[in-house]
Amino acid sequence: MYRALWELLRPYRFTLLFALILQAIAGLCSLIPLIAISQVANTSVHQYYEWVVIASIGGVSWLICQTFALYLTHQTDNHLCHQLRLQLLDKVEKLPLSHFAQHGRDGFLQIADRDVRSLHQLTAHAPADITKLIIVPITATLILLWQNALLTIFCLIPLITSFFLFKQMRSIRYQALYTSRNRTMSALYEQYAELADNPLQARQYPNQSIQKKTSQALYQFEIAFKRWISKIGALSSLTQVGISSTLLSLWVIFGVSLLSEPVPLAQIILFILLISSIAAPVAAMGHGADALNLAVSASERIRQLLAEPGMHYGEKAITPSQGELKLVQVDVKIGNNPILSNINITVAPNEFIAIVGTSGAGKSTLIQLMARFLDPTEGNVLFNSVPLPLLSLTSLNRTVSIVMQSTPPLPCSVRENLQLFAPNSTEDDMYRYLGELNLLSLVKQQPKGLDAVIEQDIVLSGGEAQRLAIARALLSPAPLLLLDEPTSALDPRNAQRVLNLLHSEPRTCVFVTHDLNGLNLADRILLLDNGKLIAQGSHQQLSIHSEPYQQLLRALEENCA
């Protein structure tokens, strides 16, 4: 696990080493004012100015060295987090969609946001804290041993006791409590995020669905936290008491009273000040250890994600043209779960194909395979007899245009949205498709027209955003159009317009749908069930010969009634 940490920090090792040296000097200098203060008690009023000067020099040196050390560690933290986010951005562009299906949105969010931020304590503060923990206690202890060995041993008893209590808290015996607390806290974060993303559903079904899951997650966290506190709380309190300045000061005075020989006032003051200076970095390591453990776990998750194989593209370039799309003995698994099994499909040029099936049948996964958003576990996907992995990314984007079910527009102008895959498209081309999709009047109402910025000058409804995405796909030169539920957010009239437009286009179109009009227009229908292609044919053929298709039609008709 610490190897992952070293891999992340290795490029910054010299900067961190210099920061450690500065912090070590700062730790030594921090003791000088304490020693000087204690010596004032032995000095006459007219002679203590020398110690004031020494204390001032030590204090200023301490502040300068510590400031520069923290500056270097915080700069390292900034550079590290920036580089990690760039690497993660590059990685997320190459990961197949199956990764997100397996880990969910919060899986990547955990790493890209919370895990990267968890490294702050590790890089910005831990080097200084650890150096201070080593240098200050050892140096202060040596000074005290030189002054009075017996009193030093007695004064270290509370600190040693607190150290062993701290070790007990971190023992394997209590690790399950920490794991349970962290796991339930993470689950609670995820549920709160889902609740925030779906306020309407939470309001519509109070104490059910999302709200119920959030309440259960909160209850589980409360149980885990109470169990953790009940076991750890007493040990933690005793540890804090053992290193408190009040107890340590009283303990020094108590130790002095037990000694047979008198102890000078300057020595008593020195012991009180230095014992507290020993305890301070130890106290800081309490929560620091928690943060350090989180950072170590975070670094391992970041390393694993960066090591995951991404999707690699070939160098083969092809000119966008009509061609045959073929899936040969395709299987798709996410983890150990089969999503698609033994899929064999040939899509002819200019064919208009609908994909239907119940929820979870694998329809969206099949569309994503055709667009090469993920690769099959087994089998091949070919366009014009060329396996898709051999195509360059540019060629793939020129060959395939896809519209997913959720298609929020980019926060830029309407023109830039439409020209994303067709930078050379003319205004006439854009106006044509906007008119066909019943968006032209909306755009022309805007003072800026095509240059109206979405979310600033113009706000689109869900159906309008979906039609804009379809217009963008139609403007692209891609001969293969893939659409996932292209009419899901549309009223019947606009849905029919979209289907008629797609059907009239001189290119291959494959779309997932539950729209009866789309099924009637389709040249061929692919019926999926539990990841298997169980029937294919025209609407008329399947209506007569396929019982599962007949059942699906009855369900669709009931929903439309």
C-alpha cells in the first residue's frame, strides 16, 4: 500500500526532502525561545536582555524555516493534485463505459474528488508533522536528561502511557470499527448525493425510495459511529488527558516534590515548557494519523485506477462512407455479470433498425458496443470488415454518430453545439435540421440567433435538448447513426417528426425505442431478452411469429392507452 504512495510522491522527493530539512531546523529553533525563557529565572533583571535576544533569534528562525517548509509542501500538494487530475481526466477519456457501469458515477467521483483532496494532509502537512514528531521530542528529551535524568524519566510517564493507549486504539482489535465507520460514512455521502440529484423523486415519494435509502444509510452510520465511540472514546479521552498541558505541568511539580534534592526554579520552568513541547506534536498526530491512513488508502485507489487498461485506438484511417456493421459472437461481461451473450448481427448499409426489449435486456450496451464506447469481452465488432479497435479515434468519430438518452447541451452557443462534429456545416444546413426538428422558431426568437448561448440566452427543455442533440448527429458526416431512445422526452407530434426524419436519411440508423411508430417504420427489429438476441425481423413478421414480441407490444399498447 505504501508503494502506491511512493509512486505518487517520487517526482517531488527532492522538494519534500528540502522541506523536511527546513522543518527539522524549525523544530530545533522552536526550542530555543523555551530554553531562553527558563534561563531568565536565573538571570538578574539587568542581564536577561541577552536571553531575550537569543529567544527572538530562535523564534524568528523557527518562523522563517517553518514558513518556507510549509510553502514547499503546499506547493508540492498543488502540483501533485493538479497532475493527478490531469492524469485522471486523460484516463476517464479512455476508460470503457463498462467501468462506470461497474463502479457507478460515485466510484470515479470518490477518486477524482475526495481521494485527491485526501492527499492534502499527506503532502502539505504530514512531512512537517512527522519531522516535528521526531526532532522536537528527541531533542527536548536529551536536554531534559542532561538537566535531571530522574525527573525526566518521571515526567515522561504520562506521555509514554498516552503513546501506548494510542497504539492500543490503532491495534488490529479495533480496525473493524474504523472500517465500519468509514464504509458507512462513504455510503451516506453517496446517498446524500443521490438525494440532492433527485429532489423531485424524494418529494414525490416521501419516506420511500431515495429518501428511505438515505435514512437507512444515516441509521447505519449512526450505529457504526456510536459503536466506534463506545469502544474508542474512553481510550481517546485518556490519551488527550495524558498529553494535556495542565496535567503535564502538575505532573512536573508533583515530580519535583518527590525528589529529595531541591530543583532550581529555572529547571522547573524548563521542564514544564519542554514537556509540553514534546506533547504538542504527539497530540497533532492523533487526527493526523487518521488523515494519513485515509491518504494511503486514497493513493492506492488512485494507483489502481491509473493502472486500469484503457481503450486503445489503432491508426487505420477510413473515409466516411456507407458500409456494413457486423457483430460476431459478441459477449459482454461487467465483472462476473453477463450483459450480452453470443450476439451475431449484420447491419446492411442504409438499413433502419430498431432494438427493443424489456429493461435490463442489454439494449443500451449493444448501442454502446456499436459506437465502441466499450469493447466486447469476447467476439468482434467490424465496420466494412475492419475491427473497430483498429480504427483511429478520428476515423471512428467520422464513421459513427451517437445520441444517448440523456443529452444535456454544452454550455456554449447553439452554433457551437451543432458544429461539434461538423465544423464546416453552413447556416443553411443548420437551419434545415432545426426546421425539420421544430427548433427553428425557438432559435430565431433569440436576438443572437444561432449565437445564443445555452443556459444564458436560451434555456432548453428536456425535449428541446434531445432534438438539438439529434440535429447535431444529423449534421455530422457519419454514415452510421446510433440513438438510444431518441423520442423518450418528446411529445407524440415531435416524436413522429423525428422518426420520419431519421427514416428519410440516406444512412444506416440503429436505434433503441419503445415507440410503436418507430417499430412500424423499422426495416428490421432486434428483440433482446436477458442479453440474448431472441428474435429479429420486420414488425409484421414478429407480430405474427414471436410470442415475446407480442407480449411486448401488448405492454406498449397498455402504456399508450
